Amino acid sequence: MAGMIITVAYEAKGKRANHVFDMKATNRDVYEQVTKPLVDSAVSGFNATIFAYGQTSSGKTHTMMGSKTERGVLELVVNEIFDAIESNPDREYLLRVSFIEIYQEQITDLLTGSTRLKVSDAHNEVVIKELSEEMCSTPDSVIDVMKKGEKLRHIACTNMNERSSRSHTIFRIIIESRSRCETGSDEIAIQLSHLNLVDLAGSEKVNQTGATGGRFKEGCAINVSLSALGKVIDQLSKNERHVNFRDNKLTHILRNSLGGNARTAIICAISPASVDETLSTLR
Ligand SMILES: Nc1ncnc2c1ncn2[C@@H]1O[C@H](COP(=O)(O)OP(=O)(O)OP(=O)(O)O)[C@@H](O)[C@H]1O
Ligand SMILES: [Mg+2]
């Protein structure tokens, strides 16, 4: 089935898909055309978010995290950030990363394993209390952090996917920079931006996954939070005055990276396993 995966990328504020990729496309093709411009924005101080969205087993985790033989979007993004930093010697950069899991509406820090973290709003900022951050100075150190966190993520075997993601994850790269050339001023302007790479759990139908008990409960929680995300993206794309960010942990945490000046790209992975699910993903 993997060979049949098609990926569609969509900018939330547009009305239609920007790019369509067929089964021959590589993660690098998706990265070059869809996510590279967002990385450039993030390095220039704008928040950006890249989602992988779609039904279970359609290739979201493969696209974001890669495999033994192919690098994922995350790794390509990280290399690009370090290249951008190197080619900008006039600024001093500091990079920190955090790795968040949302499992059945509970937030876990994938770098420490701490669970039930609280999210709150303070001075128009969304704060996750006690969330750890690791300072990284090389691309390899970022990838090591990603791999460490991935080991703690909730995954399980279903009829559809041997390693199905049962939670949403947000890998956040915090880019802080300041000019090396500013002199004569007491206050040095610091630029701060968040780049979020979100690997969502896939939407699923019970009759396909064969989920019962705990798996069934997970599937319900996944579908509820994906509907909440769909609603928020729909409200944003219609410029509605009220957006239901706080209905759900995922949209609450990403509030400042979805609305306002943030740039968002959604990579929709689709597969022939279910036509209904494909249509709903594209909608
Ligand atoms: N483009 C691709 N090339 C080769 N293998 C792929 C590709 N996309 C997906 N696969 C393989 O298909 C299987 C399912 O993919 P993956 O785990 O990425 O799906 P998912 O969308 O993350 O599913 P879930 O929502 O259940 O987490 C994996 O074994 C993965 O390696
Ligand atoms: Mg997955």
C-alpha cells in the first residue's frame, strides 16, 4: 500500500491545494516545494507550523519522521535551519527544541516523560508549565533529541498499521536571534519564533482498524481532536471573528502558530484504503 500514497499540500489560508504529489514523489520533493518557504520565514522571525494530516496508515509519520532509507521533512528542515544560520554571520542564533505529545487530551513531555502538563494563557502567550527544552547547536543533536522522544511516543499495532501513532506530537524548534552589529543601544532587539512540526494521529474507522477496548477509546479521542482542528482551520480560512482554539489541547497549544502572522502548511496524506476518508481529508 505504501507505493500508492499521494500527498497533497495545502496552505490554510488559501482555498485549494497548492501542490499535489503522486506516489513517485519523495519526502525531499514535498519538503522543497511545501515546507522550505516556511523554514525561511521561521528563521526570519515568523511562527510557522507544518502538519501531517490524513487517515491512518497513509504515510504521515513516514513523511515527517522518515525511515531508515529516506530522510523525513523534520530532518530536512533542521539541516536547512542550520544552513540559514551559517549563511547569516551578522546574527547570533540560539536554538532550543521541545517535544510534546497529546494523548487522549493529556500532554506529555517526550524529553522527560513527565505527564499531565498544564497549558495556560498568560499575556497573550500560551504556556505549557514545566515543559523542558534542550539547547541544540548541531543538526545531529536535534535529530538525537527527536529520536529520544519518539521512543516514548504511544504507538500500537492495528489492522491498518503495524506502528500506528496513537497520539499527536508537536516537535517545536524555538529560534532566537539578535544582531551582532547593533551598538549604542541599551535594548537589543531579539527575534523569537516557533517552528512546529506536527505529526497527527490518523483519523480512523473502527471497522477498518478492528479497534476494541483501549484502542477504541484512543481512536475516539483521535477523531474528536481532529474534528476540532478541522473546525479551527475552517474558521481561520474564513477569517471568522471567533476561533475555537480552546476547545482542544492541540489547537490551544498551537494558537499563536496557527492564527495571526503565522504561516501554516498542511500536508494531507491520502491512500486508496478508503474513498470516504480520502474525501474527508481533502475537504
Ligand atoms: N512514501 C512512502 N514510501 C514508502 N513507505 C511508506 C511511504 N509512506 C508510508 N510508508 C509505509 O507505510 C506504513 C504506514 O505509514 P505511516 O506509519 O507513516 O502512516 P501514518 O499516516 O503515520 O499512520 P497512523 O495515523 O496510523 O500513525 C509504514 O510502514 C511506512 O513505512
Ligand atoms: Mg503515524
